[in-house]
Amino acid sequence: MTQRNQLRTSNDKRALAYIRISSQRQVNGESPETQLQAINNFAANNYIEIAKTFYDEAKSGKNTDRPALKELLKYAENHKDDIDHVIVYKMNRASRNMTSYVTGFLLPLKRLGISIRSATEPTDDSVHGQFMEMLNVLLG
């Protein structure tokens, strides 16, 4: 356990923010600024500190082979004791492909004990919440 962890209380929550845009999404009102604002509002409303923000710009959501996403996963692994959540604007910002989402995003984070939260869609760790998470990825 690191010294920082010893100073954390059980109520302290820290998260990583992940923002992905494609040129089409920028036009449709999901600009990086819009995503960041929603993520910051969600974090503030839930007493979560954003430790670091990762941006993938003009990247497809069909696979998880994206520079910032890879960096986020590496950061999460190296700081797993300090990070509780990854917050995305919508689940489809992580991936638009179920297989890629599960194998390249959900499972690596779950193995580290890190949950995924959406700033704009209801998410939680209940069975219903997990079902809705998958549905939101599928409906992208």
C-alpha cells in the first residue's frame, strides 16, 4: 500500500476521464468540451476527483487500438490502488463494438477493481446496471 493510499479515507473516490471523438460526433454536439463538461459535472455531483483525462481525437470506436485508451489502461494498471472509476461521456465513447468493449476495456479495468461510469447514462454495478451498460454499448 502506498503512502497516498494510507491517507485516503473510505469516501475518497478518484477517476480517470476518457474522451473520444470522431469528426462526425463533433458535428453532432459531442465535442471534447461537451464530453469534458459532462464528465466534470458527474464527478463533482458524485464527489469524485478526476486524476487524469485521456483524449482520443478522430478515432474510430470500432476497436480499442487507440493511443489514449492504451495509455489510460497502462496508467490504470500502474495506479490501480488510487483509481476507483473510469468515467466516459457515454458508453459508446469507450467502444462501439461489444467484443472490443469487453476484451479491450471492461475486463482489463474490472481485473484491476476499477468500475466504468457514464456521465450521461445510468450505470452501476447491479445486474440491471451491467445489462444497461452492455445495451448502451450495443445501441451506440
